Amino acid sequence: MKRRRIIKVKDKTFAISISERAIKSQIRHVAERINRDYEGKEPIFLAVLNGSFIFAADLLREIDVPCEISFIKLSSYVGTNTTGKVREVIGLNIDITGRPVIIVEDIIDTGLTMAHMLETLKQQNPESINICTLLLKPSKLKVDLDIRYCCNQIPDDFVVGYGLDYDGFGRNTKDIYTLI
Ligand code: 5GP
């Protein structure tokens, strides 16, 4: 697809904010750190669908330690706990007991989703769990999260592209776009 500086997704207009080239370079840097940190280990990457599918595909091809990948999803059911609204983790069909796990997420906003996911996955007694996110909005974080791997910190704006959607659309761009 030809690169466009401005795109329309449904009723909203977005302007390019992170180029494909910048994204790829950020991913390579994070992957280098993961390769170093996990030398001699066999991590399981757990990619959170749907938003992380492109990021996970690009990240995995930069990883050179032996690894597995599996995909999890968050249910559309919305419950509440002490920190706010949460969704349940579904689709974990791999045994993570005693294994080093890396969660691959597209974007962390308030961090509530990730905090809940960590709580759920820790019940399976993995050897360790680290978070790898493509994007982080630091000003929105509501919980204390140890985010070991973050490709890019962004302001508190709504973004689409490179796997991230607006109402189901807009995932199929090579660059990331910000709502204007
Ligand atoms: P959190 O629990 O951290 O507040 O929410 C994280 C989830 O909110 C992400 O996995 C993503 O689905 C959605 N989200 C938060 N900010 C954005 C954004 O700027 N763009 C898109 N497309 N989704 C977002």
C-alpha cells in the first residue's frame, strides 16, 4: 500500500506519527535486548490479539534465541475489580509453568488490562514474566507496572495502524497514525 500522510478510518481523520522505518528500528533495538537477556533460555512469547499480530510477527523475526509463540485474547466480557474494568484472558493453550514468558502487547494505556493479565498468568507459575509493548502512554498509567521492553512512548492521543484499530478498521497500514 502506498504511504499516505493523512488517512480516514471510518468517520475519523488521522495523520502519520510513527513511520514504518522508525517502528522497525525500535523493534530491532528491543529485540537485541531480549536476545541478550534471554541467552540460554527458551522464552514463550504470548501475543495479545488482535492488536499485536503485526508487531508480534515483526518482533519474532528479530529474535534469535530458541522460542515459542502462542496467542491469547481478552474476552469482550467486562467485569470490575478494585482497580477498574477488566476483561478475562482466554485462549491460553500452552503450559507456561516454569517457563520464561514475554507478553507481547500493542499498546499500554491505563495498564489495567496488563495488570490483570499478569495476575492471571502468574497463577500458572511461570519462571518469570516480562512485558514487551510496542507503545506506551506514560501519562495515562494508573497502575505500577514493570515494563521491561517498550518500543515507543507516545502522548495521550488515540492511534491506529500497524495492527491497531479504530472500531475494527485501520489495522492494515505500515505506519502508525494519530487522531487529528
Ligand atoms: P489499558 O487497559 O492499558 O487502558 O488498555 C489497553 C488497551 O486499550 C489496548 O490493548 C488497546 O486495545 C486499547 N487502546 C488504548 N489506547 C489505544 C489507542 O490509542 N489506539 C488503539 N487503537 N487502541 C488503544
